[in-house]
Amino acid sequence: KRPAGAPDKSLARKVTKVGIVGAGLMASQMALLFARRLEVPVVLTDVDQARVDKGVGYVHGEIDKLLGKKRVSPDQANRLKALVTGSLDKAAFADADFVIEAVFEDLGVKQQVFAEVEEHVSAEAVLATNTSSLSITEMAAGLKHPERVVGFHFFNPVAVMPLLEIVRADRTDDATLATAFAVGKQLKKSSVLVKDAPAFVVNRLLTRFMGEVVKSIDEGTPFEVADKATEPLGLPMSPLVLLQLVGPPVALHVAETMHRAFPDRFGVSENMKRFVEAGKAAVWQWDATGKQTVD
Ligand code: CAA
């Protein structure tokens, strides 16, 4: 059944090579998924060799885990490893027909990335973004071919979470959108078409939800109490553990975007801001027993 709002699948273009900008955790998880499900070459790029190597190393490590669990054969594992390569140079995207960026959550940075990628790919290559909150229309503005830009938003952990938010920007054309849906299907994700609105749908809910839990801690509720109080909701993971999984800097960026868009409904936790701005990777740390310590 065609997902609501998806164009006819006959408009989709075939994807024979994937480029990924960024080699962080989410990008690396995406690289593995694309290689595994599309069985096409995937190139990861980043700003320095150490990051590129770390990303490719993560993918190889995950393939070894799949091999250990007998989810892939030794032959498949070798093939998958050969499909995922790293490069410092976006010229490696030359024949890629689907490039997705998963760099720092900043509009200017993402616009610059797309402008650079556009110099190396064909006029029809899809430029997808894994942004979790920024405007896709603004990201496409200024490009030579804004009609090939689409939102393609995964959730953590990428290998496990079934949903994919596909976002149509003002100028996204049907062929681009149809390609995005076709790729989503190949990845075995459940794709939904969402409006190009701040944080789309999922993160709008999640940010508000996490924000209220964090705010209760800012107001003096002990961490353990705030964490335990969400138990009756029956979530697979408490909002505070989820915050750790998503990464406090990312969560803070989303919260700030939402605060700018809807100041009456979204706040930004002062504690979280202070810790992230001080360069701490995590707001809260858990010890082996699951008890938190504030860093
Ligand atoms: N990376 C890769 N695979 C992972 C993983 C990870 N980080 N964490 C778990 N998995 C895999 C495990 O390997 C396991 O796979 P197999 O069955 O193949 O062995 C499977 O997931 C289930 O794992 P577990 O049995 O260990 O754990 P679980 O049943 O407790 O499930 C979970 C783990 C799926 C992460 C679950 O806790 C969950 O659904 N949590 C909520 C996640 C969520 O809400 N994500 C959305 C985040 S918001 C976001 O990402 C948006 C954004 O833009 C910021």
C-alpha cells in the first residue's frame, strides 16, 4: 500500500551508490543499514581522517557482531565490509545518486555541506538530510537544484527503530520524494510523510516530554524520582536514559530550535545548557547499578 502522500513509485530513481556526510554514530549506523539493505557502495566522509576511520571502524565492528550472531555469513560480512569505505574528499561522491548528511545540527553548516556536495554530484542526485529539527526548505535555499532536497529522519538506534520521517520541502519534486520512499522501503523502514515544521512530529513530542522531566529536576525533584515517575507510562526506555542515547548536545539543539519556534510551549533547561556549553558530553552519567551522578 502506498504511504499517505507518497508519489507514484514509478517516479523513483534507482540508487546505485550512497554518500554519507558525517561519520558520527548516527551516520555510521546509517552506513551499515544502507550497505546491508541496498547492497550498494556507501562512502562516509568527515572533516578529518580520525573521524572517518572511527566511522568505518564502527561499521566493521557492527558487521563482526552480526557475523557473531550468525545474522550474516562470512562471505556476506566480507562483502558488506568492502561496500563501506571512507574518504576525506567529497569528490568520492561523484557517482553517488543518494547523499545524506548527518553533520552537526546547525543550519549554516548543513547549507554549506549541501552546496559543497552539489559541486560533485549529478543534477539528479538526491540530497537528503537527517536533521531532527531544522527547516528543510531553508536548507535547500540557495542550491542550484533545491528540488532534489528531502528530509530523511532516522531514530536512534538506527538499526532497530522502524520509523522514518520523510519531509517534503517547498520545492522538493515528486521524483525526489518517490526515490526517498523507495529507499525507505528498501531499508525496511516504515516511512511517513511529515510537514516541514520545526522538529517535524516525533521530536516535537519527545522534546516537550523530555523537557518537562528535565525541568522537574531543575526545579529540585531528585533525579531518581523524576526518572522513576515515568515508569507507569510503560516506555521502552525512560526519558532520561533516552536523552543520554540521543546525546545531550543534540537534545539541547532541538530544544533551542523548538524554543525559538514556540517560546510559549518549549523551554530550555538551564542545567542542560550549562553542562553542554561547558563541553561535557553528557549531562548525567550512570554507574553500573544504573544510579546517576551529576557530572
Ligand atoms: N545500536 C544497534 N543496535 C542496538 C542498539 C544500538 N545502540 N541498542 C539495541 N540494539 C539492538 C540489540 O542489538 C538487539 O538486537 P538483536 O535482537 O538483533 O540482538 C535489539 O536492538 C534489542 O536490544 P535489547 O534486547 O538489548 O534491548 P531492548 O529490548 O531494551 O531494546 C531499544 C533496546 C530498542 C533501544 C529500546 O530500549 C527502545 O526502543 N528505546 C527507545 C528508543 C527511542 O525512543 N528512540 C528514539 C530516539 S529519538 C531520536 O533518535 C530522534 C532524534 O532525532 C534526536
